[in-house]
Amino acid sequence: MLLHLLVLAPFVAAILMVATSKEDSKSSSRLAFLFGVTFFALSIALVAGGNQATEAIEWFRIPGCKGPVFYYLYSHGLGAWLVFLSCGLSLVALVTARNTFHKNYRNFAIGIFSLMGAMNGTFLSADAVLFFFFFEAMVIPAAVMIAGFGGKEKTKAAMTFAIYTLVGSAPMMVALWYLLTVADNSLLLSLAIALQSLPASTQFLILLSFLLAFLVKTPIFPFHGWQAITYAEAPAPLSAILTGAMSKAGVFGFIAWILPIFPLSMTTVNVMLWLGLVTAVYGGLMALRANDSKKLLAFSSMSHLGLAVAGVFSLSEAMLPAVLVLLIAHGISAGAQFFLMGIAERMTGTRDINLMGGLASRNPVFSTLFGFAAIMALAIPGTAGFVGEFTVLLSIWDMGPLPAVVAGFCLILSAAYMLRFVQKVIFGKAAREYEDGTRMTALEGSSIGVMVVLLLAFGFHPSCITTSLHLFDEDAIEEMSKLSGHDMNEAVTADSSNVEGIEADASSVESTEGSEASENASEEVRPMKEDELRQLDSTLAAAGFDEKERASIIQQMNATDAEQANAEATENE
Amino acid sequence: MELQAIYVQVLALAIFAIGLIVAISRRNVFFVLMGVELALNAVNLSFVGFAKTLPADMSVAGQIVPLFSIAIAAAEACVGLAMVILIFRNRESVDADTYSNMKG
Amino acid sequence: MMNLPLWLIPLLPLVGTILLGAIAVISSGSKKGPSEGMVGFLAVLFPALAFVAVLLLAMGMPVDGIRGTLCNWIDIPLFKADFGFLFDGLSRIMLLFVTGIGALITLYSIGYMHGDRGFARFFAYINLFLFSMIVLVLGDSLLLTFLGWEGVGLCSYLLIGFWNKDVNNCKAANKAFIVNRVGDIGFLLGMLCLVTVGGAGILNYDALNAFIQMILTGGHVEIVLPILSLAGLLFFIGCTGKSAQIPLLTWLPDAMAGPTPVSALIHAATMVTAGVYLLARLGNMFALLPVVLFIITLIGLLTAFWAAMAGLFQNDIKKVLAYSTISQLGYMFMAAGVCAFDASIFHVFTHAFFKAALFLGAGAVIHALAGEQDMRKMGGMLKKTPVTACVMLFAFFAIIGFPGFAGFWSKDLILERLFMSGPLGPAFYVVGLLTAVITAVYMGRLIILTFFGSYRGSKESEEHIHEAPACMLIPMVILAIGAIFAGYFWADSLGITVFSDSLAPVVGAAQASVVHAGAHVNPLIFAGLGTLAALLGMFIALKVYGSARIPEAKGSSAPQGFKASWTFFFDSLHKYCGIIPVSVLAWICDVVVDKILQAIQWTVGAIATILGDGVSTFQVRKVRLQLAFSVACVAILVAVVLLTGGTF
Amino acid sequence: MLALIYFIILGVIAIGSAFCVLLSRHPLYGALSLVLSMLSLAGIYGLLASPFIGVVQVMVYAGAIMMLLTFVIMVLNGARDSKTPMFDRVSLFVVPAVLVLTGLVGFVLVRSPIAFDSTALRGSVKLTSETLFNVAQTGPGYFILFEVLGLLLLSSMAAAVLLAKKRLGSVDSDNAEDK
């Protein structure tokens, strides 16, 4: 119920917002605020509630595919926390937008709610098609809002954003469709099984097209062309959501879809790792030179997300909690920074950091928050950012010292650009004479203050994040395998008369069809065990310090795969 | 030498082709309408021709569908002519090309 | 009394920070600002309470220390860290003078910062600094130490840039933070290195020592030596950053842009010694790594010598002190490099007193002269501010190692250990001694230029010169007393070894493992040579600066913040090795790579547009033509279907 | 044999008059040729044992629709224009395209094995009416379709009236009042 509410209710809220007055921003903002608080509370309940899943409802059938597409939502720790981010940031965005958009607040709120619904759907869907649906659906409200509320080059920004992300995920759609024609249904498990039956070159092609979508969304180095202009031109509250929650969809895709489905080769992992690192360095260097404050922040988030992606593809045991903490820390701190930058832009009327300055004496409370947010972004120990970056560095160290050194270089760069940014914006003397715009209101200040406090709290007690991670627990896997197994049985009954062969013990079946079925069954078991294995690894790793255990997880997985195969072979005998 | 089913189809095809040519290549709007009618006729003929190649219970559809198609053709002609009258009033021309209001 | 929980010590300044921070934020809107009396009281209260708590704990500390774990911090696969505190001989000494001197300097600051707009903010930062520093020395794991480590760096940044209206101060602050960050990354990577070797719990000091013990007993030193050396080097990079050693030292002179009490507390007495603390803390590990130790000694030696030379050429009173700090830190590193961790900590201890006294004295002088920092415009302050002058003089004697004063004991100890450290020992010793001479010269120059002769400033400013208020003088006097007597905790020649005894449980094992084969020399010879060096230096200073001309002060004498006048070539080194390559890289990214990517993006866009335009030329206004096209296309499609035999 | 001869005659007339539609200059001539073509098609329906459709063809198509068309052509005097060329460059596209398409489809058609089935029912009024209205026997599908068709015709009539009537206040009606 909670999951349905979080995914569908935002759209309902968006529709309800249509009913409010367009001119009277007061009343519509009150309603929007009410909704926002409700969703935020729901997301907290989701995080607190642990893993849960809805009933898998058959949604529709794609012609040419064997199985149906389900409307099937599933919340694991990762998704739940990202939903928390999206709801929380949306709430703050609704608060800060109140003082920025007087006329069209209603439309802004509509956009925010639909974006929120799409993001929640992305993070919660357990079905690949559903995921893709929401993944694409995110783009539309965001692009519309950029085009409607953006800065000077808003049309160009909206077009760039929409085209980049939509084109980026187009190959994924084709690949997904192709995979679906092979798979039993569109759930993770059957996709993974289906992939194994394909030739290696096809697998690689499918992997590439999946990767591309997430690479563009994150964005990672050669595909980041949309990011700076989009974040710069989008209204600041929207930029905060885009970077704080939406860009996480890319990393989320890597973790929740790429890793379980695809057997990754060492080369791929290395390439992705280095792409992430290059992005991190590149973002840092670009941020060093950026003069547009929002572009600077955009590059800074690019740098952090690059680090996160590198962390993901370190494939270390510590990767999941590390990356999650980093994502949450970055989401909150970058979000807060964008919100603050929006307020600064409102106050000073410019985005150019060379034209700002002296806010510390003009508006001390704002500057305090601003400084705090910047410090959080610097990953000072005691903030969530530190826990995230330290643990990610730890994961990256697993891949060798050189990547870790590069990642360390990024941290130095982050200090350099962030301090320059802070200095130019709030310190020194005002670079020019200007009229003060609307100042920061108490509500804005306190909501951003809460974000800062949250960062501190997560920094000192990250276990509330790290312990909530059970990416796919047994119930969900049982449910999934039940669904796919059920369908498989149906298919088999339709095709062959040899039903008993499947239900009977594999050893007693002599016919080729029976052995095929048992092969299918064993394949169905393997990825499940992989997931279990990963979980087992993570729980075991705290105790074991052996050097051998520190060998890369790939080898471990391969080894265990081989073991499993052997074990199954003996069982079959 | 008996009447073969294929002859009917070839005749329908020929008439359809002529209808298509008339509908597209003639610029006078009345000819466009007439071309459409001609093509519809050809289709009806094709229906009936195919109906005769089917066994008893399945051939009924081939008798009924042309009726509907004729009725729809009547409706189409009715509305189409009304539109021609309307546009003709505004443009004082029967040249279909001058009707076009699309931005290229 | 033993039941005092350890977490109380860091908690007290943290509470102070939160209270003062709240006051600062709330009062920022009002014109008048909060009451200075109340803020000052709160600001001193919490460090003082922390000092009392430390004192109480220190009294009843068992030999192997007190350990207390608060709660779990990070718990992920591969890694585990707790909020745990370790109160042993080493942290006891560090804590005592950190909280003690911290409380004193806070008291001093009340007078110094009087009337400043950011009064409450300043004390919030100071309290935050004390919290971080306490966490640094009290933490029972490297990670917690790192929390304090970066925390003090942050506070240093905030306090250097405290007067943030001047962009130069901000730049100095940025520089300090970024240079420190370089070191911090070394620390971070060092931790990762250790985790690689020793597993998730290794960052705990006890676990680390146990691990090292295990290696030693198991005879596996050879196996882990390369990676341990790497870790050691990385930690040392961290130390060079925090303690301003070669090559990461340029930030400290610039850091003098902050308020003087900050310079005294952070950039002289406490924070910069964190590197030495870390070396001592990891003594057991470093004792295994001869190469790293040699590098440490060499770096310490070079730094001490270089900074002393640079100190000769500074005109800003605080910069002289900054270079002298670097130089003294060099001594401490030398000592650590020859595994004389107790001696180096002893020097940290004595140095804290006399350097804090020197800085506070300098602060009092600057305060008296209403912000003047250029020594060339001072002079004759002895009569105007006698108490300050006395404090400075005592501290001066301490720093040059005049017999009987604190510096004498500690510096001699270090030089002695250096001499006996091995075949290169005598060479080290000579350089150390030479440095001691130079130290005496530049410190003598400072004292002479400031306090003797006649006042060289403008006439109207002379009338405003006044002795500092009592709340500034009391800490100075206390520190001066410390500067005189602190050395007697470990007066080797007198047979007092309180200090080394108290440190022995922590660093004893490490020092014992490195056996010095040097010939035994009578300690009195070292004492005599040290005294001689001090006297010689003072004599030179007197000869050169006492009577000779004083260089004319040119141009503005305002604190120059970002621009240190002469730093040998390290600023250039940083510029050419660090900043310029990064800028060039950034330039390449921005101007070349990004433009190329944009060009590609543009090209693809342009191709799409051209194609679209091309296609849209077919989208003419003629409906009939459209239909014709579609018929033609249907024909083509049918042909394709026929030819391919219906594959599609 | 006889049927074939009739078929050839009627087919030639149908195609010939269709060509007349294509080639005639005045729409009225075109319309008359079209009527002729439709009548001959009605004859072919008769040959194919579907007399009811043939009759409907004559009544609705050749009668009603073509009458309407002729009427409109005559009402709109300007329909007789000599300026508009009969063919233009578009025809260069259309004619070959259609011919190729026809050729291709014809090729397929000729190769397909179709033949008359002797059991095919005769399209009489009885059969038609039973199929349409005997719901009990053939199911409601055709009947509903029939009703919907009635609605369609009604609405098209209404649409035609709405479209073609002179609006009050329109330019034309203003002009008319001026006159």
C-alpha cells in the first residue's frame, strides 16, 4: 500500500493541484506543502519499514514476448533511501519555490509532483519495463519545467536535456525488448536467466546499450554534455532535485539492474571504473574553472557521482553501503547547495560568482548555512559525505592503489573548487552594487538547516543507512522465482505433454525436454544464489581479514559459480 | 474457358489503380472525390470476388461487408461534398492544391 | 573520580560550540551583538571544564590507560570503526596542554577580540577547534583521529579566514586548507593501506599494535614491509601537511592572517603538533620502517634548517614566529625520525608553552600598536609594555635553549638522541646545532627590533600604546612560567624523568626496538654545546641588529595575509608542481576537451538538423505529393517484401 | 463461357469508363463516366451471384451518391475551370508508382491459387437480411454494426448540413446582404 501510495499518489496530487488557483500562489502552495509533507512522511515510513513488495499485477503483454509485464513494486534499502531523497528534496523545493515563482507556482508544483512520482517509480519498480517506463517518464516533467521556469537559455537547455537522455536510453529500450523476447517475463531474475542463453557478443551489445542509458543519466564523462547547461538553466529547486535525486537513477541503474543481470568481464569493470574516475577528475577540474555558480555545482556533482560510479564498479564487498551513503550524502548536500544558490541568485540577481561576494556580512544566517553546506560537500569527517567517500575509497582501493590515488586527487580538487566557490560567493566584499532580492525566509532556512543536520546525523551514525541494505532478500527472490516459474510451467504445459518430467526429480527424467527443463531450473537457481552470496559476503566480511579474501569479488563470484556448477553437476548425477 | 476468380481480382486491381491515379494526380477536387469512389468500388468488387472463393458459411461476410462499405462511402461523399462546398466558398477554386493550408 | 566518562571531555567543548554558534547565528541579525561578558564566560567555561576533567582523569590513570567505547560508527563489510576513546600516557600529556593552553588562550582572546563583530562566532570556532583537537588526541582509532585531524584543519580554515571581508585572508585560509587536504589524503590513503594489510579493525591503535606484535613474533616483517612502508610514507605525508614540513609547509606563514590567539593556539601550540603526535602514536609501526624513519629525519632536518633561515628575513613579527614554529617542528620530526618519540613529544610539550607565550606576547604587542605587525615600525616596547616584554623575553630564552629554560631540556635531549642515532648521527647533530644558532639569531632579532631601541612608528600612534588588559596578561604570565619550568618534567641531567616515565607505556616498545649503537657521550657535553650555540646566536643577533641600521619599512605594513614575503622557493615549487599543472589540466579540460565534446555534440546536432531540414523539404504544402510519396514507398515496401520472401 | 463473355464485356466497359474518368476534362463528364463504370460493376456483381449488392450498387452508388456529386458540380459553377491543368509533375510520380504497385500486387495475385467455391452462398436479399437481423442465429455483431452505421449516416448528414450552410455574419452572407 505504501509503495502504491508513493508511486501513484504523486500523480494524483499533481492532478489535484490542477484544481487550485493559478493566480493565488498562497493557497496552492499550502496544498502543495501539505502533499509534500505527506509524501515525505510516507518515504520515512518506507525507509523505516524495511523491505516490502506489492502484489505483482499483470499490466500488459508486449507482442512477441513470452511473459507479461507486471506492475510490481519492490522496496529494498537502496530504493527506499533514494525515494527518501526524492521526496525530501521535492518538499524543500516546494518550500523554496514559494518565494521564487509567484505567478506560476501551481504549475511548478504540478511538475514537481509528477517528477516525484516518476522518480519514486524508478527507484521502486521491480519490473524492467516498469522501471524503464518511469526512467523515461522522469525526463518529461523535468524538461517541461526547465522550458517553463528556466533561465535565459531555457529552451536550449530543455532540448539538450530531453534529447540527450531520451536518445541515451533508446538503445536500452531496444535491448530490453530483445531481452524480453527471450525471457519468461520482465522481472530481474528471468532477464538474468535469459541473458545467459544468448551468445557472448549479443550479451555484450545488450550490456552496452543498458550501460549507455545509465551513463548518460548519471552523467559519466563523454556523455555529460547535457548536464552543465541543464543544471545551470533549470530553476534552482529543480536543479536540486535533478542532481539530488534524478541523477541517482543512473547509479541506481548500475547497481540494481546492470550488476545483477549481466555477468561483467574484468575489462568492462575496469573501463567503467576508470570512466568513473575520469569523470570525477574531469568534473573537479571543470568546477575549478567554472564561473557560473550553478555550473560549478553541476560539475561538482558530476565529480561526486563519478566517484560513486567508480565505487560501484570496484565491486568490493563494501561497495553497496559505501555507495549508498555517498549517494545520500551527495544528494542532500548538493541539493542543499543548489537550494542555497537559488536563494543567493534571488538575492543578488546573478549567477556569476565573480559578481557576487560579501554575502557573509550582508546576510549572516544565509552564509552560515551556505558555509555549512559547502563543508558538508567537502566530506569533512563527521559528515555523511566523509563516511561515503572514505568507504568508497576503501572499495576503490580494492582495485589497486592507483585508482584510489586518483580518487584522492578528486578529494583535493573538491576542496579547491569548493573553497574558491565559498570565497567568491560569501566572503570578501560585494563585487557590485545591487538591490537585495527576497531574502531567505525562516521556513527555507530551517528546511535547509534540517538537511544539514541530517548530514551530520548520518555522518555520526551512518549505520541507519548501511544496515538497511538487503538488496534482494529471500522473500522477494522467492516471489520472483515463483512468478517466473509459474509462467514457465504454463508455457511448458502448453508446449509439451511432458509435465510430470518437470515436476519429477531431474535424475529420473530421461527425455531431452525434461533435461532441458532441469537445466532451466538450475539456471534459475544460480543468480538467486549469487545475490544471496553477495549478501553473505557482506555480512561475513566484517569478520574475515585474510589477505585472500581481499582478492577482488569477481574472482570470488566466479569461483563460487564454478563451485555451484560442480555441486549441481554432482546433484544431477 | 470459364470465369475464373482471378479475373475478378485483376479487374478490381485495375480499377483500384485507376482510382488511385485519379485521386492523387488530378487536381480538380471533384476528380479527387471520384477517384476515391472508384477505388472503393474496386475494393467492394474484390470483396465479392473473394467471397465467392470461400465455402458456404464463410462467404456470408463477403456479402455483408460491401454493404457497409457502400454505406460508409455514402457518408464520406456526403461530408466530403459539404466540405468542398465550404472550401469552395472561401477559395473560389476547385484546385485541391490551393486548399492546402499546411506550413511547409 | 575515576568514573568520569571519557566522552565527557570532547563533549564539553562541543556543547560550547553549539551554544556559542546558536548565539552567534541568533544575534547576527541584531545591531549590537550579544553581550561579550556572557559569551566570553561561556567560551572559557567549557575548555576550562574540559581541562578539569582531564586533570581529574590524569590523576588516577592506570598505567596502561583508560579505554571507553561510546558506540559504533561505521560498520560495513570490509570495515568497522567505533567511537572509542583511549586515554593513556601520550594522550594524557597532549590533552593536558591542549585543554590547558586552550583555556588560557580562550581567556586571552576575550581581551584580544574585544569589540569584534564576530565575537561569538570566534569563540564558537575556538570551541569547535578544541573539540576536534581533543578528538584527535583522544580517539582510539586512526579514523577517529582523522575526524579530529580534518576537524582542526577546518577550524584552522575558518579561523584564518575569520576576517573574511579581506579576500587575502580568505585566500590564505583556502591555501591552508587545500595544502592540508593534500596531506589529509595521504593520511586517508595510509589508512586504506593499513586496512588492506590488516583487515577491518586494524585502524584501532590497540589492534594495530597487536598486529605489529603478531608480525614481529611471527617473523613476517619481510612480507608486509613494502606495504607498511607505503602506509608509513602516506601517513608521513599527512603529517607534513598538518605540521608544515617540507614540502607542504607554505601554508603556515600565510596562516598568520588569522587573529593572533588563533596563531598561538592552532598554528603554534596544538594543531601543528598533531603530526608529531601521530608519529608517536604509530611509533610501533614506524619503528619497523627504517627507510621511512630516515626520510622523516632528513625532512625534519631540512625543514628545521630552512625555516630558521627563512625566519631571518621576515619583517612581520608573526611570520618570524611562524617560521620559528616550522623550525621547531622540524626538530620534533628529527627526534621522531630517530625513534626518540618521547623526546619529540617532550619538545611538543615545552614548545607549546614558549611558543604560545611568544605568540600571545606578539599579540599583545600588535594589540598595543593597534594592528601594526611590521617589526620595522616597532621598537622600544620594553618600557611601554613591560609585562609583555618580560613574558616574551622568558619565552625567548626558552626557545633558544638557554640553560634552565624549558627549551633547553627538550632541545638538548633531541640533539643528544640525534647524535647517538647511528652512523649519520653526528652529521645530523651538527646541522641541528647550526639551526639552534640560527634560531637564536632570528629570535634575538625579533626581540631586539621589537623591544629595544626607540619607537620607529608614527608619533600619534605612539600615544595609544598601552599594556594589554588583565585577562590577556594572566594567560601570558602563566604561559611564561610554563616556558621557564616546563622543562623540569624531564631534566635528564638532574635525573628527573617524570615525563619519559609517563610516556614509556606507549612509545617505550617502539624506542626499545631500535637499538642505538652510538658511543656513549657525556650528556653534559651536549648541554654545554647547546648553551654555546644559544649564546653565540644571541651574540650575533646583538652585533648585527642591536646597533646596526634598521631597514626602512617600505610601503604598506598592513598584515599581508596571502603574500608571505620570502619563502625560499617552496611557494614557487607548489606553484609550478601543483597549481600550474592542475590549472593547465583544467584549462585543457575546459577549453580543449570540453570544446571538442561540444563540437561533437554540435556536429551530431547539426547533422540531425540538416537531415531534418532535408526531410522536411519533402514535407511540402502539396498533399497530393505526400500521397504520391507514400504510394511510391508502399510500392517499394511491397517490392522489398516480395524480394526478401517475407522475412520481415 | 457465357459468363466469361459477359464479364469481359462488362469489365472492358468498367475499365474504359474508369479511364474516361481519368482523362475527362470536365467533372460532369467524369461523373457520368463514373456512373457508367459503376453500372457495369453492378452487372459484374450480378454475374458473381450477388444480385443484392448489385442492386444496392445501382441504387446507392450510381443513384444517390453520383446524383449528389453531379448536383454539387452543377451547383458550384466554378467547377468548370479550364485553368487547372489536368496533370502536372506530381503525376509523373504517381502514375509510375501506382503502376509498379499494381504490377507487384498483380504478380502476387496471379500466383495465388484461388478458385471459386461452388458452395458459396448466393448473395440474395434473404441471406443478407437474415445475416443482418436474425440475431439469434448469427449473433449480434452485424446488427450492432448496422445500427452504428445508421448513426454514422445520421451524423454525417448533420455534419454536412452544418458545414455547408451559410453562416450568419460570414463574409459571404454579408456580401449577399450588400447586394
